Amino acid sequence: MTQVTDQGVALSDTACMPRVLTRPQEQDMETNEGTIDRALRVLAGLVLIALTLTGTIGAWGWIGLVPIATGLIGWCPAYTLLGIKTCPMKAR
């Protein structure tokens, strides 16, 4: 018999260790950016913000927060819409 709690953990009578259940919305945000892509996004975002802070470009440079966020998370919504993945395939 399996018991599910509010924390998303299932305890089985036959298993010693609890197993974590994944929620459906967590499966949608699968990593779709590779390491180089993520690093370039963070770098580009930092450059845009630095240029804004030095007055070289206008306030639109704060858009650099978007590539920083997507680079740190590893998931790009535009890539999902376009069906693009730059991360290597995981071995199963």
C-alpha cells in the first residue's frame, strides 16, 4: 500500500526510503539550454546591465535581467515554443 502526504512524498510498505513524486507542472520546465548557452546568456545579461549602469545605453539595458534569469534557471520559454534544445541528451 502506498500513502501520499501533502509534501508530495509517497511511503511504500515494501520500501525503506520515501520516493518523491513529481508534479505535472514540474515536468513542463525541463532544462532546454546547454552549458555554453547558459553561460553566454548570463554573460550577455551582465554586459547589458553594466552598460546601463555606466550610462552607455539607456534604461532598455535592464532587459539583461531576462537572459540572466533564463541562464540561471536553464529553461527558456521561447525555446519551448520553438522546439529548440541546446542541452545534450541525457543517457537513460
